[in-house]
Amino acid sequence: MEKEVLLNDGVKIPAVGLGVFLIPNDGSTYKAVSEALKAGYRHIDTAAAYFNEEEVGRAIKDSGLKREEIFVTSKLWVQDFGYEHAKWGIEESLRKLDLGYIDLYLLHQPYGDVLGAWKALEEYKEKGLLRSIGVSNMTPKIYKKYVPEFRIKPSVNQVECNPTFLQKELRSAMEKDNVRIEAWYPLGHGDNNLLDNETVIRLSEKYGKNVGQIILRFEVQEGFIVLPKSTNPERIKGNIDIFDFELTEDEMKEMEKLDTGKGTHDPDAPGVGESLLSRYKIHNKW
């Protein structure tokens, strides 16, 4: 199993990354990213709305690793959608990370002036300041509404995805464009129905791996890019230690049976975009 995934624009992305959602910018993000890089991670996923881009950038610069060895993702918050606002938002992420360029930049939420924001991402990709561009939280309905209007197709769609929610309809919609799933909540956000599942536990015992490693291994074999989040050094190390074993075809099918077709977040629900915008203002620029 390859440790990297080839995206539809020819860029390679590490299959496992550290997600830093909800890790504070009080030194905790710097520490988690530093631990992850020491443990062998080469992919860090942040966002403007996580408020920790600066600590991510600083930890990478202080790591002693070459910039081109590390894949960095950030995201444009919905407050900065629209063509002109998006250009400002992209520049802010570039400034805060201070790494010269961003490897992957996503539209964080699919609401508001999505087409205007996407146009700005396309232009910054063509300038070389964003190597790849993508979307996030797009359901099949939202994907079919917007993506046919895009000049450049997204490389990824970062969505809630794990064995209990395999996003089969979405994957089918994205297949023709060869758009990859990036999984947030890849471990089900601590869902005991998943972590205590007898199939997962049995495979854990068979392979001498913890249940999280079994789940992440399954997802990587499914072709997902996974973004487990942790601040615990041992957990950080364990979450990337999944490339020394492989689930059989039958075991993959067993894991696929855990799919319920339902997640914890419904981006299609009425008022989600308005609610996010009213609850999360990340600056006072507009």
C-alpha cells in the first residue's frame, strides 16, 4: 500500500495527515505538529477557521525538514467567499503559514458565493501559490450543483467519512472527475459503536494493532486520505503506524458492512451556511 495518493492534477499527497482542528494556538498546535513531524508525518491539515495556521507554519520551519518534504493543507472560511474576499483570505493564509506556498487549499464550507471563491483558488493555483485546490463538506447534491461549473476540477472533497459512513453516493458522483475523499472524523469521533465493534476488535487482536489503527488501515486501503487528530504523542505515533500490515479482501468486505449511510453532520440541512457564518466570524474585515 502506497503511503502517498496521486491526485487528479498530478500532485502526490501523503495518505495520512495530522488534523489540527480544535487544537488551541497556545503552543499546543506547535507541539502537536512538532511531535507529528518527528513521528514521520509529512502532511498537516489546518484551516483559517482553526486559528492555528501560524503555529503550524512555525513548527514546520523549526523542524529542520525541507519545505518540499511537507504537505500542508489549509482552508478558506465561508466569511471570505466571493472572488475579491477570497483573494484576501488566501493571502492571509499564505502570510500566517509563511511557507511560501500552500500544497492544498480548500473551500471549507459550500455556501455563499462558492463560484466566486473557486475562481480565486483557480487563479492562485495557476500562479503556483496553491499547488492543489479542493472542496470540503460537499454532499452529492451540492457537488452536482457547483462542480460542473468549475473550470478546474477539485482534487479532493474533505468530508466526514469512516466505516459507519462510507459516502458511497458521493464517491460515485466524484468518480468521473477522479476526485479523492479526505476523511475528517476518520475514527468516528470516538463513536463506541465503531470502536467497540466486534469485527474491529477481532481484527485488532489478529494483527496486534489497536482499533484505531485497524480503522485507519481500512480507510487507506479504500483509497481515502485520512486526517486523524491527536495531541497525545503516543497516539500521534500510532495513527501513522499502519503500513506494515494489510487487511484481506474478505476483511475489507466485513468492514464495509459497518456502513450505516449516515453521519453526524448534514450539510444539506436548511440554514447550515447561515448558521456557520453567524456563529463563526474569524475576523472583522467585513
